[in-house]
Amino acid sequence: MVRKVLMMQSRSHSGRMPSWQAAGTPLALLLVCSAIMLPARQARAAMNFCAAPALQTSERTNADPGVKALVSNVEAHLNDPAHAVSKLHTEGTLPHEGIYDQSVEAEKDLDLLRDAALAWRATSDDRYLKLVDRLLYAWVTIYEPSFNPIDETRFEGLILAYDMTASALPVKTRNAAMAFLTKLGNGYIEQIDAQPRPLTGTFRNNWQSHRIKLIAMAAFTLDNRKMINAAQRLFVEHIGDNIEPDGSTIDFKERDALHYVTYDLQPLVTAALAARRHNRNWLPEKATNGATLGAALNWLTPYALGTKTHDEFVHSDVPFDAKRREAGLPGYSGQWDPKNATELFNLAARLDGRYAPVALHLAPNPPAWLAVCLPLPAR
């Protein structure tokens, strides 16, 4: 089973095979996995966010249904054309407004990129690698960053795809992707550092969480020390700006919605996972006001478990929230559905096992991509 595969050590280096946390792992398994992962000797990405090695034949046969479904879905899209566009825009708009629909359709490529890279990682089937190469090259050469983090948050899928496949990509694709990620990460850093302090508005709320996620993921996958240091500095600053010592967030205060607490915390947990893969523990990292990401997750936990409930957006001051409610979009009125935090707590469980029971309460199995990417030890 994929969950029984031990996780790789958190650090790997450009140009080397990833290190294995091999205690208790049969030597034969290590040798077979090493043979399958030979392309990693030419690695040009350093994060290795996804820890799972290639599955062996018996593991593929007995893999979780979610894993099989992920691979099957990628198989169905092997010949799809790239939907890369120069601009995405969904922030602040409703379905059928502006380029919302076209953007949503194009963004499916970003999830497909991630899943295709995972399918290649799991099966060593070069057809999936070729799909990654084709889609990745199209996006990094066509798309022009807008530095709107809500429009660009889904680029985490592209970053993960590059991170997993850089070792085996053609030089042309690899170089184009590295240039794109450097431009993306540095552009967001420059945008934030140009703001007056203390940070306010969208440089304090969930928008900033998504900026920091993209910066951190780009920084760690490129192993860019200057960018990594900026990511950590901005992460800690944002924890203090966004989270109170009791764990409540500015988004909850502004929007009166757990929807936005989840949307705020998930990118920060993802950023912390990227840091964890480089032996940096951001979960207990304290801001000057004493706030931590862990405290925010603890604050949300009773709502995720259903011991507390909340009626969404009742006192929101943001007109767009009322506009979405009036348009009948789900989740913008009535009680918050804890299942909306399923992916958040599955990600958090990979930072700290204390959140694993919460994730299990929300769903019996993790999202398929996480089952392949970061399998937890078998229960």
C-alpha cells in the first residue's frame, strides 16, 4: 500500500539522489527504488515536497482506490491540448463574468500538471512525464504573472509538478520553468516589501497568505537562499499581522466566516510544509505578538470537529460576500460545513500528527493527490 512506504528525508540537494530515511526499510526495496529513481541524479529542484517514492508492481496493484483514480484520471487526459493563457482572472467575479469561465477551465491544467507528475512518480510511466513537459512548457512560456495571489494561487500545482519532475525534464523546459518561478517569487517579494509598514488591507488578510505560499514554494523548490530567507521573514511577519495570540484571524473578524479562516490557513500550512521539507519548522514559529500558525489551527479545530458551529457571513462588511450569497453560490449563507476544512487538516496532519484525528473525522481518506504525495504511516 502506498501509505506503508516510508517518507523520504526532508532535504535533498540539486544534482544528487534524494536521501532516504531508511531505518527498517529492506535493502532490496531501497535498491529497486533507487534504480527506478535514477533520473533524480540530474535533479535541478531541491524541495521534493512530495515524499513518496515510486510504487512497486505489487503496490500499484493494491494501491488505494484514490491513487488508482488519480492515475486513471491522468490517463484520460494524456492527449489533451494545453489550455495555457497569458492571463487568469477569477478574483472578485462571479461565474460567466469577464474571463471567469475561461480562467476556471484553464486552471484545470494546473491541477492536471500536479496529478500527472504524481502519476509519473508513482508508476515511472514516461507518458505522464511527457504530459508534464508539454503542459509545463506551455504555461511557463505563455503566462504573464499578474501578482494577484487569488488569481494565481492554483500555480501551486505547477510548482509541485516542476519540483517532482525537474530531474527528468528537457533542459529547455527546466530552464524556462526556473526562470518563471524566479520571476514569480521575486515579484511577490518586491510587491510586499514595497508596502508601508504596518501592512494593511490585502497585505494583511488571506491574500497575503497566498502570496507567502507561492513565494515559499518557489523559493524551496529553486533552493534559492535569498528567496527562502525572505519567505521565512514574511511568513513570521504575516503570522503577527493576521493571527491573534488566541488563534483567531483577521479574516474571521472581517468576513465573519470560517470559509475565509480555512482559505487563509491552508496556504500557510502549505508554505510550512515546503519549509518542513528543508528541516525548518514554521508551525510553532512565534510572531512578535506571540501568535503562531499552530494556535490558529487549534482555534479552528472545535469547528472542524463540530463541537462548535458558525453561521457564515452574517456580519461580513465585504459587499462581494452579499453578492455571492444573492447569486446563490453554495457556502455563502447558513452554517459552515466542516468538510470544507478536509484538505486543510490533511495537510496539517503532515506537519503535526495531532491533527490526524481531525482529518480522519472529516473524511476517511485524504485527497488522492495527498495520498500519493505525502502518505502518512499506516495506522
